[in-house]
Amino acid sequence: MKRVHSAGGIVIKKNSILMLRKTNGDWVLPKGRIETNESESEAAIREVEEETGISAEILGFIGNINYKYRNIWYNNEIVDKYVTWYLMEEIRGVLFPLRKEGFVEAKYIPIDRFESYAKYEDEKKMIRKAVKENS
């Protein structure tokens, strides 16, 4: 089993959450692998910018999630993924999804509608926590 440590950001702007739509239609939060000699917070900031075009700053730590999935693109290998999440605020930028990673849309979803967009329960849980922390 392969272990992967990632970091991501829950970017809140006014009353909206920044999300990405994948080619399969799933809406997800921006996140990605932590590179060598990179901190979790540095990875979160970098991944948000790479995947969405938005530069953001960290307002606080939200939490961690851990899950397993089968990588259908690589020998059906089981991946044990650990993700560290941060609450973030947009500094500047223009929304643009990173197409080479399979994202077709990046947009701010109204906070009162994220439940109908977000695909994964663990991400919904982190969004709920971020919204509460940001209140």
C-alpha cells in the first residue's frame, strides 16, 4: 500500500467556498502532495495557486483527514492518503482550473449550497469546520 501526504486549502471569499470540478463532474477542494523540503502550509498555498490560479494566505489550521482509495490509473494500487487542511483567504488572482490535472472548472460556490456540490463527506466535514471557524 502506498502512503501519500497532501495539503489543501479551503478558500473563503465573502460567503463562498473555492471549489474545482473534475472531468468526471465531481466538485472537490484544491489539494496536492507535499514536495520534498516543503511544509504542509507551503504545499497548501502552492496547490491552491497551481490548481485554481488564486494566491491565498492561511488564516488557520482546520484539521486532517485520512482515507484509502484504489488508484485505477496505476495497477489498482491501494493508496492511504492523509490530507492536512487550512482555512485560507484570497489575496489575488484569476480563477483558472489546472486542466492538465483533470480540472475543467474553478469557481466560488455559495456557502449555503456547498453541500449539494461537494462530492466527498470528509471534505464536507472540513468545509463545515472552516465555515464555523470563519464565523
